[in-house]
Amino acid sequence: MIGDIFSSGVRRGLFSGGVGRGLFSGGTGVRRGLVVAAVAALSLGLAVVEIPGGDAGAGALAPWSAQAANAAAGVEDEGADCPVPDLGQPVSNSRLPDPFKKINGQRITSKSDWRCRREEIKKQAERYIYGEKPGKPAGVTGTVSRTSITVNVSANGRSSSFSASVDAPSGNGPFPAVIVYGGFGADTATIKASGAAVISYDPFSVGREGTPRNNKQGAFYSIYGSSSSTGLLAAWAWGVSRIIDVIEQPGGSILKADATGVTGCSRYGKGAFVAGVFDQRIALTMPIESGSAGVPILRGIAQESGAQPLSSAYSEQPWLGDAFGSFTGNPNGLPVDTHEMVGMIAPRGLFIMENPHVDWLGAQSGSVAALAGAEIYKALGAGDNISYWSDVQDGTHCASRSEWRTPLQQNIQKFLLKTGNAPGVFRISSRKSGNLSQWKDWTTPTLSDSNPSPSPSPSPSPSPSPSPSPSPSPTRSPSPSPSPSGNTSPSPSPSPSPSPSGGVSGACSATIQVVNSWSGGWQGEVTVRAGNSPINGWTVNWTWPGGQTITQIWGGVRSGSGSTVAVRNESWNGSVAANGSTTFGFLGSGTAATPTATCTSP
């Protein structure tokens, strides 16, 4: 059973970008903020409404329309029959490419034009970013029970198989289901309580991490070859599609094929996003804190302070297609960007969840991707079907967040159970609010409901370009997220084991452990534990044994110099209940070490 995967508040081995396991397990405690500007709302055709339970001054950007196109498509790719012209040579563009402009330079004029325009974007995304995601192979069989799904695939004279576990609600099916990458994504307890089954999908069985690009392994590569140029994210998405193929088999009485969602956090958030992009049968896509190679615009990542560099994301794991290696230093050369991937999900349900407290995740670029992609939803009359939420208090990576629980339930009800019609919402943290007008030099057309004319007609007068939304300089995180250089490992390489509990001085103790390491650097986590009485404030001290230094820290305030380190609590994590604990983290240079630490409390 998967259980509530958020109960620990930390995802070990999931962090996108190799900064690693258990990162930010204490949060940053930065005040919640939301950019809700009337000028931005009006320029987007939005209304500003208050969200129940929000902070004073916080609000939501209500959707652009009240349309109900929330049904998934009946096929994996509706535009598979569309003729796509030669992709040609990409032209450098520092702005986000116009999603409404076809490869031949003409802009689409009707909603029905989007089907083939989407196919063009799909081909470009495969060519330059992800690698090809093949369609359904000739032979796909399998079984579905209340506890498991088996998938058997044969193609190209080869075969492979994999499985996933199922945790179904009580009662009789068929049930809608959410495919949860690695068991880590949206709150599985909430999913199940809402009436949907949870399918725990191990993407590594389809495309393993830790393999070189010329020797990729897993069920996908057993079929298409270990030297396939397709990256892991597209391979994982292929696995999701094959699960849906099996659910679609005639006679199924346990799961509904037309009510499938997908979710994941961190690297699994990248995977969930790509799965939703490439399979139109997925009714609801819910990526969480996906970081570089996920939702955030690639052009923005290259400019966002502290965000994981594209070269790091490309080299950390073969997540992206081999061809993307030519663009890690030049994302402006890409003919597509992730705002168009957001648009490829339209008009289906999309709920993007991000963490503004972790610079490494590039949430500012994520907000731009969501805002720009929402223009496509708007043009298709599906503005109600996209939500974005980064206005959260807890900085813990992949933590359980009360702010997301209600919109999660509403999205499941609307897109999977088909019992609700709640509007989408945008809650963007002022810490990481992107300014769409800085990236967008195209206008959003008013697309007609009619079929396209045999010959292209002039583009209708577009709606005014949004006025620049106020984009206050995000409050600097007290501990900017790291951007270590070099290739980091997806899960900890063999590193020093955690030291025994540190010495106790006063009412608390502290323990240092290494949670990730890479060439030239490493990540540590310090757990501060209270004794039998609560504490209100703490200071942890230790001495480095071999010239190590701290290059970044979060969840604590550092003092001291040289080999002597002293870290005191932030304003928000000094109070610890009796026998309770809190943590802070840091990046270190030199050889990883776990010296004995002492803790004092006033």
C-alpha cells in the first residue's frame, strides 16, 4: 500500500537537480505572498477573488472562462494524422515562441486548427527536447486487478514487461485512477479519499537512472534499443501510456480508462508533466515541484538566479533527449519551450504545484510557463481547466501542503469523477512571480469555433497584449538554493554514514548526516532534537576535521569562521516540542564529513 506519501514531509532521492535527498526538510518560513495585481488581472481577462482561508492580502486569479471541456481524448495523439512540414533549422529567439504560429509562419485562426498545430509542437519537442515517444506498439497485453497491473509489450521483434501496484478504494469499480510516479506525488490519501484509485508506477522499470546515454536500460530501451536518443522522461511517459492501453482493454471492471490522472514530485514531477503532455487520454496532470526539465521555461531557467542550470539537468541523468545537449548553453535556439508543452495539455485538466522557497526549482520560470501556457487554454475557451499554485508557507521539498488539498480534491472531482465544476485558480507567490510581458512578444488570438478555411484567412484582431504585471523583486531567500557545478547523482553515492547522535548540551542534541555527494561537493542535513522538554531557540556547533566549508545553508543562520561552525535557528523554526525535531541543510565543499555536533538552547 502506498499510504500518505507526504506524511514524512521529505522525499528522499527525488530532488530534481541532484541537491538531493531530503532537501529542505525544515522549510524557509518565508511569509506567504501573492501577486494579485488588478492591471495584470484585467489584461488577462481575470477577476480577482478571495480564496477562503488565505492570508490577508492574498487572493486568486479566477479563470478566463467557464467552459467545461474537461474530457480527455479517446486516443493517445489526436493529431497523429496531421501532415507536419519539415522542421527546418531553428532560429534564435530570446522570447517565448508564438504557440499560435505554425511552422509555415501563418497563425491559426480557429480552435480546430489547434489539433494540427499541437502536432507540430509535439514533433519539435520530440526532436529538440525529449526524444521521440513512440505510439502504441503492435502488441500490448496485460492484466488489471485491485492490487496490480501487468504490462507486456512486443514490437520490433522484441518484448518487455513491467508492472505497477494498485490501491483501490473500497466498494465496486470501475474507479478513476491517478498514476503516481514512484508513489511520490499529490497526496495519495486525499486521492483515495476522493474516490480514485492510486496506481504506483515505478518509472525506473521502464527507463533506469544511473545509466549512460549510450547504454540506457529498462523496458522501453529493451524494445527501442539501449542507444536510443529518447530521454528517460519520454520513456517514462511511454510506460504510462502502455498502462492506459491495458486499462482500456475490453471487459475491464476495476479502473476507468477515460478517467486517468498522473502526478509526481521532483524528478517524478518532470515525468508526470511529460506524460500529460504526450498522452491526450490523461484527463488530469498534476506535476509538483518539477524544476529544470519540468514545467519551468527553459529560456528562463538559464537566467533565474539559483535555478538548476540546464547543463546540470541534462548531465545529471539522461532525462532529456540526446539532442537537447546542443541547447543547454543556448535555449534561445530552441523553436519551442515549455509554455507550449503546457498548451499541449489543453483543454484537459492541469494543476501545477510549485515551491517558491527553493531557488534550485526555478519556480519563477515555472510561473511564466504557466501564465504563457494559460494563454493557449484561454484561446481554446478552456481557461477554467488550468490551475497554478506556488503560494505556500512550507519550504520543504515535496512536503504535504494544506494549501493544495482543496484544489487537489476539486480537480479530481472535476476531471476524474466528473462531479464538480470548480474553476481553476492561479496563486503565485511574490517570491517567484514571473513577468510574462518580458517573455511574450505575441498576442493571444480570438479563435473561432468554425472549421478552418481551405485557404488561410487573415488573423483576427488579437486581444491586447497584457500590460506588464507587477513583478516585485522576489524577496531573497535567507538561504539561496545551491547550484553546484558538475554532475550530481540521483541518489546518494556511497557516502559517509550519519554520525551517531551528537553530544547533548542543555536541552537539545544535533546529528549531521550526508544526504548526497558529487565531485567537489556534497549536501548535509542536520537534525536538531529537543529533549524531554520543549525548547525555544537553539544553536548547533561543530568543527570541520579537514578544511571543509559551507557554501550554502538553509533553515539556519550561520556564524563562525574557519573550521568552527555555529548555526542558530531561524525565526520560524526555533520552537521545538518536547522530543520533537527540526532540520536545516547545507552544501559543503571538500570531502564529505559528519563531525560530532553539540546543541544548546537558551
